[in-house]
Amino acid sequence: MRRFFGEKVKDKIIVSGDEYNHMKNVLRLKVGTEVLVSLNTNVEYACQIESYDKNNAVCKINGEHECVANPLKNITLFQAIAKLKKFEFIVQKATEIGITTIVPFVSEYVIAKPTENKIERLNAIAMNACKQCERTIVPTVEKTITVDEVIKRFKDYDIVLFANERVDVGEEVKKLTKYKKIAIIVGSEGGFSQKEKEKFVEAGAVSVSLGRRILRCETASVAMMSMVSILSGN
């Protein structure tokens, strides 16, 4: 059954904007077709398309259930910006793995340039990935910030884990189930400068090794997110 995002108006579900266009003009779903619609909450609605007008699809609610695919922990990925295709991949996989917030930031060795249009596109990718992995709450891709702004936000988390590509062992991380709010920091194609690494650790980040091999930034992100999600019980 096809999945969409919409809003509840009285006893109906309204699908509009790009979601409406995808439903009516791309998929060409007919009136009477059964669909699943999320409101960006923990509940998913079983619906039937009742009618179309110029800008909206009106859906009748047949039932509802709580989504079991949403993350159990609040995990934020602070990702140094990478080239667009790589960042799109990271956002897609972060959504599938169960990340709740993705915060791009500019570090010393980044190559890519952030723009508002990219952020909008990345949020659209996150929404589409939610449909694929059956999440009903879309992770947020925030505006790009600086390294210093990343560090200022450390206080908002129970633990901050920093993927350090130049250590053989790093601090051991075995069990994260006791933490509810976790932050992950991963670098871009160029990695981090030594000064940035020292600033992260001095501010309280736990240095974590992903092994002796140097990984691509998108590989490091997927590896780090997967490890944290599994060890935290997410």
C-alpha cells in the first residue's frame, strides 16, 4: 500500500503539495484507492481516497495504528558537509537507520558549499526514505552551522561520540542503552584538522575508532550510525 504524508482536518485526511502531485499525477491513483497516510506523528492512518480537487486529495479514515518503526532514542548526526550526492546518501541511510536529527556543519577541510536549496532537497529525501522504511516521523535536516556551534550543543546530549579516523583504538563504546539523547560527529571527505579533533575531545566528546582503515565519509557515517543505533537499543 502506498504511503503519503498529510494533515488531519476534522474527520478527513488532506494530502496536498508535492505529496498530492505524486499521488494524483505521478502514480495516478484513482478515487477509492486505499493508502496509508502519516501526519508526522507516531500514528499512521489507513485511508481511502475520497475525492480530488485542484490542490488537494481528500481521504476517508478507515482505521489507525501506532507505528513500530519510529526511533526509540533521540540520536542526532552532526555531519560535516560533503558533496551533494554523498550527503543525499547519508540523509537517506540516516533515516533508515533511525536518526532523529541531521545537522550539517562546516569544518576546516570541507569541499562542498551549503545552500538553502540543498537543505530543502535533503528534507525531501528524508521524507521519501521514511515511506520506504515505514517511519511516520520525518527526521529534520537543519541549517548548516559551524564547528563552534556544534560544540555549544554538546550540553544538550547525554553523550557525544566523535568518529576519529586517526586513532587505532579510541575509547571503547560497548553499551549505550542507558543514554536517551546521543550525538554523533562525522567528518567530510577531508576529515578533521588536528585542532578540531582536540576541540571536540576537550569539550567532552568521546573519541571512537571505526577501525584501522580510512573510510569514505559516507561509509563512516553509515558505520557510526549503525553501531550507535544497535548498541543503544534504537
